[in-house]
Amino acid sequence: MEERFFASLIHCFFIAFGVIIGGTLIGSIGAFATGDAPFTEMNRLAKKLRIWAIVAAIGGTFDAIENLEKSLGPDGSSIDIVKQGLLILSAMGGVKGAMLLIGWLIQEEIT
């Protein structure tokens, strides 16, 4: 595997992490402004943003599907399938890390 791929793994992790953290923090400001409970809203938003954070981190679903299609074709290599899987796992790790941080902040378990 090449060095650029490892940079992509790190980017995927932190993009997913940032989508969850940013979305929940900004969303909780909106909840506070409307008189709702900010921590409860953070919990709800963190749950809703999980899949969108992963999609944003891997660059959208069409790119991932296109790369998967190329790797399954006659000219493709099986290493591309592994790379896509690792990128998705990296994004899922970023989401999990952000969910843990939000859970510690609001003192609730986010399931």
C-alpha cells in the first residue's frame, strides 16, 4: 500500500469525527436558542448523523460504488476492495470516537 492511502485513512477518520462533533455542537446551539434541552438534542443529533458522517468521509456513495465496480471488473485488483473496506472502517472509527466524546460530554450513553 502506498503512502497516500494512509493519508486518506487519516482524512476519513477526522472528516467523520468532525461531522459528528460539529453537527452536534451547532445543533445544540439551535436547540438552546429554541428553548429545548441542548444535551438531549446532542444525543439525538449524534444518532442521526452517524451514517451521513461515514458517507461524507468516504466522498459520497457513488465514488465508493464506482471504485468497487472497477475493482470487480476484468482490469481491477482485489487490493482496491480492501482499500475501500479500510476507508469505510476508518470513517466508522471516526464516528465511534466522536460518539464517545459526545457521550462523555453529556454524561449519557449514546446507543
